[in-house]
Amino acid sequence: MREIRYREALREAMFEEMERDESVFLMGEEVGHYQGAYKVSEGLLEKYGERRVIDTPIAEAGFAGVGIGAAMVGLRPIIEFMTWNFSFVAFDQIISNAAKVHQMSAGKIQVPIVFRGPNGAAKQVASQHSHSVAPFYTHIPGLHVIQPSTPRDAKGLLKSAIRSNNPVIFLEGETLYGVKGEVPDEGVDELIPIGESRLARAGADCTIVTWGRPYYTVLAAAEKLAAEGIECEVIDPRTLRPLDTELMVQSVKKTNRCVVVHEHWPYGGPGAEIVDRLQREAFDHLDAPLERVTGLDVSMPYASNLEDKVLPTEERVIDAVKRVSYAK
Amino acid sequence: MMVIRRFEEEAARNYAKGKIGGFLHLYIGQEAIAVAAAEVLEDRDYIFQTYRDHGIALARGMAANVAMAELFGKDTGCSRGFGGSMHLFDVERGFLGGWAIVGGHLALAAGTAFKSKYAGEDRVTICFFGEGSTNIGGFHEAMSLAGLWKLPVVFVCENNQYAMGTPLERTSPLKDLSIKAKGYGMPGDRFEGHDVAVVQERLAKAVDRARSGGGPTFVEIQTYRFRGHSMSDPAKYRSRTELEQRKQQDPIVVVREKLMGLGIDENSLDDIDIEVDEEIDAAVRFADESAPALEDVMMSTVLAREDGA
Amino acid sequence: MAKIIGLPKLSPTMEEGTLVAWIKSEGDEVEVDDLLAEVETDKATMEFRSFDRGVLLKILVPAGETLEPDVPVAIIGKAGEDISELLAEVAAGAVSAAVSAAVPAAVSAAVSETVSAAAAVSAPVSVPESGSEGRVLSSPLVRRLARERSIDLHTVQGSGPRGRVVKRDIEAFPGERDASGGAPALRGERLPARVVKASSMRRTIARRLTESTQTTPHYYLTIDVDIAPLVDARRAMNAELEAAGKKVSLNDLIIKAAAIALRRVPEVNSSWMGKEIHYHQVVDISIAVAVDEGLMTPVIRDADRKGVMQIAEEVRDLAARARDKKLQLEDMTNGTFSISNLGMFGIEEFTAVINPPEGAILAVGTIRNEPVVEDGAIVPGKRMRFTMSSDHRVIDGATGAKFMAALKTLLEAPSTMLL
């Protein structure tokens, strides 16, 4: 094990998979000569050349569609959206084409493609550039949706995503790219399975389910709560579709309460889905209503002070945990 | 061409009987284009079409009974009842689908062409769409990328004069759509589509260009559909006179006269008609008697298996 | 000007009441004498009517809570009025009072929820729960545990928001130390007693009967009555009544007979009131009715002056209302004499505890079919034993015996009741 950044973990995953499989290529805006808008693809062009590291014009619908078409006939494209906000102009390609053709062709055509890029708020990039898109894509049967929080998960899951025979929505985070964490040594081919939750912190008093950027907010809040005698168990689903609730249900059966913390808006989405499943699967074990701490139900303001309020904060997590724990 | 014509007529009849549901878009009047394209293409090539896709599927060799069964929503259909009229697929013959979001499949065609280039394969992609597609963004982005990357793809605009019910002069500032090609750095061509021999000759040029590394071509074929946009369209937006005039150029009448001019016996042409009638009747019977679509297939085809099986 | 509404004292003996259900909701208009809530007292479920006019601005205590009189339960005022000061006052009062620890906790929880809701920045996920309809608010976990351990949640004090019973309340419940899901006891293991908090009715019964046996000098007179004539009379009456779809019970006839006997021996219809003896001018007979949680004693007024039919109808109505907890206070107070009948259980004879300040209670046994000697011959007979418990302070032995003899005469010759 060594410590590397989330960005480097993603880059290693792409290097290793492109090395392993000739059919894997990277396509997107500024992925080649510019070295990636967020430097995730740095060095890939030098290694694999313009044939496999392809700069595109600003045409998300076009290059998303090209990727899907190429995947339909056997390639394994990695399509980078400079940010997921720009995926909306390619929404039809992902939903009407990538997610549908397998079933529409009675299973004859597969679309092994990864769409990846930074998701959610960065810092003061305002409403059009701060979308947390998981709710849109998790709604769609025929897609996998992955949102890793740590460098290790980022690498292991991206490798699994590239090898998947299905279209994968891979949600990274601009503010996560610099996060450091332990990752197996280079050359260790660790594949983290799609659709498996991970226990991030053990505790007996309250379960918290979280992923993405708020993962770190929650871990910090959990330490503060521990100092007050409330031990939180933190579970990161890592994959939002298919959703693995087994670990969460087990945990809630132990703690009898749960707070779900996510960046996306409160209306629907994986947060609401988790709450729905937990209330069904752990109903007789609940001692308190399931609560959520979410991004506030507003468009993201530019002003820094307000942006801080919109995103889940430690204070809101702590308040919610105390509320469901009936603690003062 | 007769197979397509008769297939479409029987499809219409069975739609009226309630055996076929949803949307049904007929190819009657445009048959020469599909037949010519199938002649020009190699077996390994890829084909994309819109929802008006029965013609090309049949021309490419899909059995009429398999196509009809799909329209009937049966497990024996080419897409096992998951696609219907608008989403025929025949992957083994390189027919990669009927697609039903206008302009959405052009980029896919650029994608399969991208793969041919990436993998150094000698496969051309041909992509059909209507003139209505030329106004949507998907057209623009796909053409841009195909032109930019010199992809081996032929974009065939079947200009049947009406985007659903709106005539071309009310949807486009251009009468000659083929000049759009210039904007994407590719050659354009434009011709009438009622004579199968002409279509074959002109399409061959574009396909050869793609195959020989000359990049994409945009081809506008002027054609006419004798039926409405779909079965629910009474086609009141065009005059009886216009339709009758166009029927003078019915591709089937044209080819029949041409063949007779070449000395082919009319009786032998009639024999073909009878043979086709029997084939299509059998297709309807096959579709009608087939088992309905299956629930377990539905559940198992949402996602592809990860073990590759 | 908004004001805090306290729980009213709805019966003279009410030491606490349970808010069974709020009839009005927050935001409802309230007129004077409008029904605000139903309150279960030691006596019955009483109507809690408003003395104020305005809008019900805040319910401070959810249904299911048991409170002492005057504990703040609601705030009534003008629509939109600022009640934050009143809420603070309630919260402060609740903390300082600390008489009954659990109740103020519920109140302050409700208050703090309101206060924090105004300032909440978090996502709108904290929706207040409806706590109406008299059900105990409890978490799903608690409901499961209660099912598994046969705990009546009405008897558990909830410490969660709005009085919700939560896991820790079950854990703190006597005998439920191992509430976190421990294995059920193995066969052969000694199980501890199941401990249940006594209801207010139960506690009232306990207090009053203890008081009665400790302060009232009871003595008992038993008499055996040939009940065959009464049984025959009843059969004849019911045959007549059948067409009208009505009937009378033996007990109805016994009530009537006792009422007449009380008229004939009025000293028994009396109460010891410390320095006075009250000889009642009316004959109001309390009937002991067993209900789910205990015993109630609705009163048949002027039983001596009512026909048996009317007595029969009143008994049925009162018993039904007793079981439905619909009795009003006035249905149960100021009886002058009680009758308790355990005949339906096959009890031959028993002694009952006097219901103060009444002077006596008549305990009725079952009909015994047994051989009797009649004119020197043994014949089948029907007998019934009556035992009267009397308060010796007002009823001497001979007076009591005179009453029992009068009763026997009436029962054995029912037609004499008409005299």
C-alpha cells in the first residue's frame, strides 16, 4: 500500500486498463494535448498516442454517441465529460441509446462504455456547473452508476467499470481529485466489484450512509460525535445503481437508526431510494425516523457563504444524528 | 422491392386489425433506396436506420416472418418483442437498428465507423435518416465529428418531402440539402430515388469513397412516401393530385417497366408477385401463431451479463 | 392575547388524566365549549371542553400522555400570534416543576421541536408526526419489542419527540433490562414477573377499596332464597315481552327487589359521613360492571320508582357505555347502595367490599339447582344466596337482617313487589 491522490488513482486505472486491453480508449474534450481539464488523463497521450487518446470538439452529444456506437461493435470507450454538467446535452445518447439498446435488441447488442468526469459542486462555480447528477442517471434501468469517495475505490471501481459489459456512469469529484488515500501498489490488479457497499467506520449507535464529497464531512462529524459518546457506523454504498443495501440493513438492525447524507437534492434520487429500502427492510428495527442531510433544495448560489450552507455540513450531520438518537 | 411493398401493405392491414400496436411507419414509395443500398453494401458493413426501418431490414435479408413477428410483438420476432416496428435489429447482418429519436442515431453510425477506423477494419457504415433530422443538433454533431475524423460512413438523407406533416420549405431554408455537406468538410450528392438502378450507382460512389479512406459523404435522395407519416396520419397536408403525380414514379412501376423494356416476360414478373404474396401471407400466419414475448427475457436483458455469456 | 391551557380537573377525584385524543388540531378555530380533547380519568373518558375562544395555536402534549391537572397542554390565541414567549414559559415551567419527570420531558420536547423548526436550515425532512387518535406514539422497533415481550405501550412513558416511546424507554422499563434483543428465556429458566404500570383506573380502585376495608367496619349477612318463583316470573314476563323483542334479566328483577327492600328498610339506604349520618331520600343503585381494565359502577337512579323494563334498558345501556369507556362522571357518582353479581361465574356466595360512602353492598351468587324439602317431600328446587356487606357504623346487625328478610320475601313472592 502507498498513498496517492484520487486523481492519480483514476489515471492509474486508465493506464492499466489501456495497457491490458487494446479496445479501451479515452475520448473527450481536452483529454489529450491539454492533459485533461483536471489533469486526470495526464501522460496518457504520450503513452498511447492520438489513436487512443482522442481530443474532441465541444460536442458532448456527438462524442457520447460515437462512443456508444463504437461500444456497440466491440470497443470499450472511456468518454470523459469535462464535468457532468455538460452531460445534459448528451442525455438522449445515454438514456435513449446506451441504456436501451441491449434490451431493445433482445440482448444481442452490448454497450461496454464508461462515461466519467467530475460531478457535483466544486467551489463557487455557480448553479450551471454544480449539479450532482446521480438522481438523473440512477433512475435509468440499463445503467450502472458509481460514485467512489476514496482513491482506492476510485481505482478499483474504474477498472471494474471499464471491464463491465454495460454502460457505466462514473461520478468523480473536483474537490476529491486532490484527496490522498491508500491504494494497493502499482501492478496489483485490484478490482472492486460494482454493487458492493463498504463499511467505512464501525459504530454501534447510529448508522450513516454517505458517498462522494460528503463522505469526508460525515467522517469528521463522526469523530466529533464519538467525543460526545455517540459512535456512528459509516457505510459508503460506492455504487448507487445497482444498490447494495445488505450492509446498511445489517447495520440499522444493530443501531436502530440511520441518517443518509448526500450532496444531491432531496427530491428523489439514491438518497430517497436508500431511505425507502431501509424502511421496508429494517422497519421493525427502527427506533427513529430515517433522516437525510442533503444539498438544500435550491439552485447553487455563487456566493461562498451561501454555497457552504447549501452543501451538507458537519453541523447538520451532527444535528441529524442527535435527533434520531434522541440525544440533546 | 415487392417483398417490402407487400410486407408494408399487410402490416397496415394487421395494424387496422389491432394485431400490431404502437407506431407503424411504412416505407411504401421509398423501396428503391433500401434495395439499392443492400446491393451496394458488403455483408460486413453496418447499417443504421430510423423508425421507418422495415424496408432496409428486409432488403438486407431479414426473413419476412421474423420481421412481421416483431411487429406483432412476439418472441419469434427479430428483437423478441422488445423493439417492435421501430426497433428492428439484425446484428448478424450488420443491421444495427431502427432508432426512434430523430437525429439520435447519426452519432452511433459515426461510432461504428470510428471503430472500423480504430481497428483498421474494412467496414463501411451507412446511416439513413429523413430530411427532418437535418435540423436537429444530433445531425450537426455527428456530421461534424465524421467530417473531422474522416470516418468511413455514408449519411443518406431520404428526403421524402415531409417531416411528419411539415413540408421541406417550411422546415429548411435550403431546397438543396446536399450543400450542407460542405459545412462538414465532406462531399455531397443529390438525386432522385425512384429508379433503383440510379440509386445503386450513386450510392456505390459514396460507399466506395468511404471504403477507400476518402471519408464520409452526405447523400440526399429525393423520394416520396405514398402513405402518411405513420398509421395515425391521414396525410391531409398534401393534395390528392400531388400524390397521384408521385405515384406515376412509383419505384415498383418504374422497375417493372424497365425490366419489361429489357425483354423480361410479364408473366415471370407476375409469378414473382404470386410468390411474394405467399411469402408475406405465411409471415402473417407465422407472426399470428407465434408465442408472445417473454417476461424472463425482459428481466434478463436490462443489463448485459458481466461474465460475457 | 394567547394563553396557556392547562389540563382541567374533570372529576372530583381526578389526580391525573390521560389525553386520549385531541379532537381539535393545531390551527383549528375554537369556540367556548367546543370539544378540545378526550381525557381518560380515573372514572371515565371525559370531554375536555374549551373555556376560551380563538385558534388552537399549539398542542403541547400529544395524545397518549398522562398528566396531572393544570399541566399545560395547549395554547389558544389569535391566528398568527407569536407564542414563542409562552413556549419558553412552558419550557421553563416544565423544567423547574419536575414533579413528574416524564411529562415535562414530553412537553419540552414538543416545545423545542417547534423552536428549532423555525430556525431549521436543514433539508425539509423533519415532518411533525400526527399524534392523534389516542394511539401511543412509538418507534417500529419499540412496537416489535412490545409485541415480543407483551408490554402494553400505554403503560410506558415515552421520552422521544411528542412523547414517542423509543428503545431506551423500553430498556428502562421495569423488568426489561435486556431489551436490546437478547435471546428469549430458555425453558425451565425462572421468568421474572411481567411488570406493568398500573392504569389510573386501577390505581383509583386500589386506593378506594383499600380505604374502604381499612376504615369501614364491615360485617356480613348471608341469606338463602328460593329463587324459583322469580325465575318463573321472569319467564312469564319474557314470554310477554318476546313480541316486542325485549327481555329482562334476573339481575334486573333483583335490582328492583333490592330497591323496594331499601324503601321498606330505609336505614340501610344511608351513609356514614364522619359526624353525620345521611339517610338518602332517593334509591340510587350502583351496579358493578367488569370492564377490560377493572371495574366500574354506573348508577340506576330512582330504581325504586322505575319499572323493571326501564331498569333493564338502563342497565344494558350503562354496561355498554362502561365497556366502551363512554360513561360520564354523573353516570357513576352518588349511588346510595351497590349490587355486585358474580352468579354468571358460578360463584355460590361471596362478600363484597363496600363502595364508600354507601352503607352497604349486596353480593349475588349463582342459581343452585338442588333438592329441597317442600311439605315434607324432597323436590327439585332453585336456590340463590345473597350476602350483604354492611357498614356497622350506620347499619346494625338487626337492621341489616331486617333488610335481608324483606328482600327474601320480595324475591320469593315477586307479586308482592307490586304492593
